[in-house]
Amino acid sequence: MRPTVIIGTGLAGYTLAKELRRLQWQGPLVLVTEDEGQFYSKPMLSGALAKKKDVAALTMASAEKMAADLDAQILTQSQVTAIDTQEKQLTINGQKQPYDKLVLAIGSFPIRLPLTGSGAEEVVSVNNLTDYGHFLNRLEKAHHVAIIGPGLIGSEFANDLLLSGRQVTMIGPDKWPINTLIPEEIGRAVQKTLAEKGATWHLETFNGPIEKETKGYSTVLKSGVKVEADLILSAVGVRPTVELAKKAGVEVNRGIVTDSFLKTSVDSLYALGDCAEVAGRNLPFIAPLMIQAKALAKTLAGTETEVVYPAMPVVIKTTLYPVVTQPPPMGAQGAWRIDATDKGIIGRFYNKEDKLIGFALGGEATDQKAALTKELE
């Protein structure tokens, strides 16, 4: 009997496998990963430093433990180089692996800026547990960290670094922090609070070449300011991993294109998580991933189940200035209406029909999440 194969042992792949077994599905199951296959939660990486969590502390279970718990074969240090959709088999480390159903849970990869200069190759980014271990090693002698990218991940890392007692400089072209997800008033409040804790902000400008210095690195910004730091972290965002699917003839756009049942353009091949563009939407957050995994497990177990999203507010881990946001749909026409209170800031996004289709909360106003979510629905 051919197995169901899941490529990827991140939160998406392992959650799907867990859901399948929770449904008492007894079929053979194979998971494939290029790394060591530890089970951990990737979103915890940007908040682990202040909690003094190293790689071991973030690891919830080894691949061996997961294999036993899931009654599955887990192929670690294994690279899938080809998918033969006609014969329904993979090429893994040069060997053939047949499948009945195939699921791509291959995540995303950090956007790499076209950096130049003698220190360009030493700029770090953190996208997985191995990256985080490398980051920790580099941090041992680093007191001042410059972060390129003041978006969600960059701001979360800045918050974490400040709490760990380090100095932080933020660099990026954005007008305010996290500007794709929150209105300016809340972004400015994040900026102000992190500045009060020691962050220096250089917004609406780009970095220049990254140069190695006797101690650390430097870059001259387009604004003319020279920034010096012990370590430079690139956090300009991620892109869905699509090349393997594209090579196999699967339709891709921003992500791997699926319908609302997570089916791709190829029979017996599915995608979920950060790599998937589900019914036109790529949502690289935990809540949609969990909903996708539950639905796909039911489908693979024999009951076709559509992905249906409720409102899914995102909690941003800028704990120095808490933020919760339910961004309006991409491209939505409308405007933010802002109410500043003694407890914080409430932003509501109304469309042209004056219907509430998004919100953002800052400071103590985050306690309004449930009420605003209900109002939104």
C-alpha cells in the first residue's frame, strides 16, 4: 500500500500528521525533511531570546519521538529533488519514494536583499531552529544589533533583543513599523515605546553596502547616516517556497495555488501552510495553518472538507507595546477610523459600504479583541 507523504516537518506538516492520527486514520505515513526533524513552533523564535530559551529549550520533541507518536516514518536530512506526478513518486536523495497522496508543507524562505560590501555575506536571518542556533552563537559577543526590516518579524526581534538588554537600531523604507498590518497611529506607538527602551529608528531610508569593521559592521544609509553594529539581522520578510512544485508542473502564483479544499492543479497533490495560496490568499500565520491542517486531515481521511476561515486576529509579539490586528482583506477599499483612549488605541477599518472589515488594537486596548472580533463577524 502506497503511503501518504508529507514534505516538511514544520508546524504545518506535523500538525497535519497529528490531525490524521487523531481521526484514527490508519494508513501508512511518511514525512520528509531536509533538517533533523525536531518538532518546535517557528513563531516562538522571535520571542525566545528574552526568555533565555536556546535550541534545546525550544525543541518539543525529536524526530524519533515524533515518528513513534505518529506511527510514521520520518526521513531526516533528506532532500526531495523531483516530483513525478504521473508515476506518483518522489526522488529523495537519489532514491525513489512512491506516494498515494502527496502534501507540500514546505513553508517559506527569507527574502534576501541584494546586499553588497565586505560584510554582506555575514548578515544573518532567522527562519528555522538551525538559523536560531546560529543567531544565538553570533549574539554571544554582540551588544548592538542592527535590524534591516521594521515589519512584524523585525519589530518582534527588536522587542526581544531590547528585553535581553541589547541595543537595537531599526532600518527600513517603511513610514512606520509593521505598516502592512496596522494603521500609522499604532505603528507610531510601537516605535515610540521601543525607542523609550533604547531602540534607534531610521525609517523611510535604505541601507547601503554592509562593510566589515575592526569590531562589527557598518552601513551608510541613503539618508547619509552611518550605522555601526556588532551584528546585522535581515528581517525583510519571507516568500512561499514554490520551486519544487513549479518544477513538477503544479500551478504557482505567489504561493502554490490550491482551491478551498487545499487541492493543487495536480491530482492527489495538496499544499498547506506558508507555502500555500488558498483560494487566492496566502496567510502565513498560525491560525489559518491550524484550520487548514484540520480540514485537510478530514479530506485525506475520506471526508472532503473545505477550508473556511473565521476572523483570525494576529497577536504581534511586541510585548513592550502589545498589538493585536485583524487586517482588512488585501486590496480592500476603505479607511481606518482611530480612537485613542487612556488604555491605548483602537483602529477600525470600514469599507465603502461602511461595514467593519478589519481592526487593530494597541496597548491595553488589546483587551477589546473579543468584542471587536464579534463585531467584525
